[in-house]
Amino acid sequence: METVSVCCDSCGASLEFPNGVSFVTCNYCKSKLKVKQTSSTSYTEIVEEVRAMSEDVESLKKESRLERLDREWESQKELFMIKKKNGFSYLPTDVVSFSQFIPVLFGGLIGFVTLSIVLLSGNKVEGVTIFMLILSVLTILFGLFLIQNRYKMKNLYLKAELRYKDSRRKLLKEMNS
Ligand SMILES: [Zn+2]
């Protein structure tokens, strides 16, 4: 069977097909081509350029997926934001503020002062002293709870961020392939 070799008018790939065929579809870009033949050469003309169209649509879809991913992450980030009374809000991964250690330090101070007074005065541990010691322990526990909570938030945030970055990377890779 005699074959004809031509270049795809759309992507330039060389195509071979049986002589006499007047329409072909490019194997590479899927463009529909009309085969033109002169006495000396054969060439193709695009009838329907499928590729550019479908690629545009695809890349638009992926772009909007990326946009949506980014937008979703922004609103998810909002949930993790720690809002301060002064109007500032920051992420759990931002600088650890001194303020979150205040309850622990304060509780420790109460305990330290109470024990010092007891030791120095030689009084029995009773009444107000017991109350102060319990207060000290509870304040410390409360402080530790707050700190631990903050770290939990931080870990949750980091995990969510990792997931987001991962999805984003995959999508970008898809877009570039
Ligand atoms: Zn082609």
C-alpha cells in the first residue's frame, strides 16, 4: 500500500497515511486535517484544531481548581488564627508569645512565695496556706493546659498546611505536564 508522509499543520508531527485519504486526524495533537496534494508534494491544512481548544479548557479548569484550592486554604487558615484584643491575629506557628507562659509563671510564683513563708516562719501548712498551694497548682495546671492546647493547634495547622501544599504541588505538576 502506498503511503503519504506529511507534517501536521498544527503541531508539525510527521504523519503517514494511505494514499488517497483526504482527511486525517493527527495522532499527536488530535487536530483534524485536510490533506492537500499537489503534483509534487502533499501537505495538510487544519480543519479543526482540537488541541488548542481542549488544552485551553483543561488549563482553565486546572487554574480554577488552583484558585479554589488557594481560596479554601485561606478560609481554613482563618479558623486557626488566634485573634488578639488589639486587633492583631496571628497563626499558631508564629512567634510564641510570652503571654501564654504567664499562668504557669504566676502559679509558680504563688507556690514559691507560699512555701517560702511557711519555711521561714515555721508555721504549719494549714488554712490559707493550703488554699494558696492549691491555687498555685491549679494555676500551673491551667497554664500547662493552655500551652498544650496551643501546641495541638500548631500541629493541626502544620498538618493542614502540609496537605494544602501537597495538593497544590500535585496540581501544578499536572498543569505543567
Ligand atoms: Zn498534530
